Amino acid sequence: MFSFVKSLSFLDIVTAVLDIAIVSYVFYRLFLLIRGTRAVPLLRGLIILLVATSVSNFLHLYTVHWLLVKVQVPLLVALPIVFYPEVRRALEQLGRGTLFAPAFAALRQEDVDRLFDELGRAVDVLSRNKIGALMVLERDTGLNDLVETGTRIDGLVTSQLLINIFIPNTPLHDGAVIIRGNRVIAAGCFLPLTDDRDLAQEIGTRHRAAIGVSEHSDALALVVSEETGTISLANGGKLVRNLDPRTLKEMLASLYQPKLAQHFHFPLGGRGNG
């Protein structure tokens, strides 16, 4: 072993380290690409199947092992079809040069404070005028699959921009705004609805979409009710309602930074508190 290492030149070592680093980074970016999408539970099921196959072989469970091996054959054929959306998105991002872009836009504290100030002002105006709105703040989990369902904007977050987007009867008012860092990435986006059957009847589509996107990712979702002007915040599949702009900003300041995410308690079950 030592003689083999000694026989390697410095260039060979550098090349090997670079090779491993590139492969590791590619796998990391692919993981971020599918994180928070429907591909995650599918991959989890595939891993469980492979582990079960190995365990059954080790324990000499021949019938079980034979059955698991036979299941894998059609599964390998179906995988390209199942993961077609993720493969297509990866190729599109590679062509645009965005596959290796940072998934989470890190902001300076002053930029974060400004972001929350703009969100607070926008939500306050929308709430007082009972204008329905849905805004999603992307964190670590990439939301590119949801961005592609809407219209790309890539504009700096300002209260004026957000209010203008949600003015009734405008082209983008009926969907969700997705915010990455301090920029509005897209508007008019479609979000997955929660499957929670225990929600109160008065919980509308916007609130169900906010809960749904927070169930599928670590994003924060702000909702302004069109009927009552109520301000709500969804996080981790749970919804807090009847917030005022000041409390909303305080909760965002806590939850937006992962290490401070335990400061506020969210009620269980995603039902809200009013």
C-alpha cells in the first residue's frame, strides 16, 4: 500500500483529488436539484428496495430475494419515465448555465432587514385593502420546478412591485410569487395543495397552497386573505393566522435563519390559531 502511494507523482495525487471533488460536487448539486420535489420519496423507496434485496440475499431468503430481483427489472425500465421532469429540468439548467448556481442566496443582515421591511409594508397595504396574495420565500430547498410554472421576473423585492403584482384582474395576481434572496424570481406560479383533510372549512385555496409548499420544502409562505384581509404564515406544514405586520416581521426574522427556527412555536396539524 505504502509503496503504491510512493509511486504516485504529485500530479497524480492532485488529479485524483480534483476528480473526487468534481464528482462529489456534481452529486451534491443533483441532490439539491431533486430536494423538495416528488423525486425524493421515489429515491427513498428505491434505496429501501436495494437494501431489502441485499439483506434477503444475506439471510438466504431465496424466494423473497428472487421476487425483489424480478421487481427491479421493470423498475429500471420505468425510472427514466418517472424521473423525466427532473432530468429535463437538469438539462435545461445545464444549458442555461444555472445548474451549478447557488441554491440559497445568502444575504447580508442589512439586506435581510430591508427584505422584511418591504414584505411588511406590502402585506400591510394588501391586508388593509383585502387584496389576496401568496408569497413564498425560498430557503435551502430549491423551488425551480415551481418557478417554471409561472412567469420569470427577477426583480428586486419592493413593496410597490409586490402590491402591483397582486392587484386584482392583472395577469399575475392569481398565482404565487417566489422570492429567492432579495429578488422576486417569478410570479403567477402554481403550488402543490396540501392533502390535510383536517383543515377547517374556511381555509381557502391560497392557504392550502401555502401549507402544501411548506410541506414539500423548507420554504416560508405568506398569505393575505382576499375575503378578510387576514395575514398568515406557513412553515413546515403548519399555519399561523391572524398576524399583524409587526409580528409577521418578527417571525420571519426568526424563521428565515435556520439556526433560529425554533424561536416561534407553530401549532400542530397546520390548522392555524384563528
